[in-house]
Amino acid sequence: LRCEIQLLLKKNFSNYYKSKKNRFLSLEMMWLENTLMKEFVLSPRIAKICADLLSVKKIRLYHDNALVKESGCGRTPWHYDDHHFPLATNDVITAWIPAQAIPIEMGPLTFAKPLDVYKLVKDIKFNEFDTSYDRKINSVFKAKQVSIVEEAFELGEVSFHHNLNFHTASENKTTQSRIVLANTFFADGARVVNNPTMISGDWKKFIPETN
């Protein structure tokens, strides 16, 4: 998986090996064109775990996403994924699959617990253009003494997080790329919200022929 994603990065980003330091790179919808990625993205085992965690009978793929934090790339701000999926349901889950072991120094996914801590910060307006949202979230979590869980990932360990689960990741302080495959699924039968925003990205590419 790691080697395949690296090949795709080299193909999609010019001068990849010469200019990757400090960068955060992302690739989506790889499964449509790459056989190996399709095996990982459409894994029945992963899908079954996701359906069971959501307590639903059927799920659909929203998209696959390679999340690559290169050496020196900084911290990922606090966020939850609900902002990015224009779906009128909270039955959304992401399987976060590391393509190598992730020690603390590499910046593993870090969670705020329990799930419902999002209620503490629901009135804070999301802002994708500066760090104000992250600072406000961090301030509330500290004041409320929210439990923060940051643990290393061994090779083969997979994390599953709900779309309301607040998470972050620290800087990649190692000399290696932190490569992760994140596959997001939602409950079958879910509808698109009435007014998707620009934060949702190219959602029509992920769920085509939808209105």
C-alpha cells in the first residue's frame, strides 16, 4: 500500500521527491483507476466493521483519500469531519489506515474523548482560512479538561472515527513520510443536505448523479 501510494504521488505531483519536505499532500478517488487501491478501498472486511460500528445494515463509499504528511509537515488543527460531508445524516465513519507504523514523533491521529465533546464547541464557527477555530477549540478543551488520547500505531493497526469525533495530529518530526489511506463511508439511504457549501469540496465527484 505504501509503495503504491508513493508511486501515485510521484505520478501526480511534479518533482515530488525534490520538493516534498514540509508538505501535506492528498489524493482522492484512486480506487477508480488503480487495482491495488481498489482492493484496499472496497475491502469487505473494512466495510463490515464500519457498518457494525454505525449499527446499520448497508453502507456506501463516499471517497478514498491518501493523506500524506511529509517530513517536517506541521500540526493538523483540531476538527471534526462533519463540516466536509454534505450528508443529511450522522451515520458517517472513516477508516484511517496507516501505510507504515506511526510513532508519536510522526504525528498519529489524536482524539478528544468522549465522542460528545463536540457539544462543548458546537457554537464555535468553523473557519478554514486561519487558525482561529483551532485556537478556540483548544482553549475550550483545556478549560473543560477534555481527555486527549495520542497513541502510536503499530503496522496493521486501523482506526475508525465518527464524523462528529474531534481529532488532530501533531507534526511529523521524522525523516519519513507519514502515509495514510482514509476511506469514508455513510449509511445507505442518506440524502445530500439542501445547501452544500464550498467546504464540502468536489462532492459531486464522490457521489455523482446526486441532487
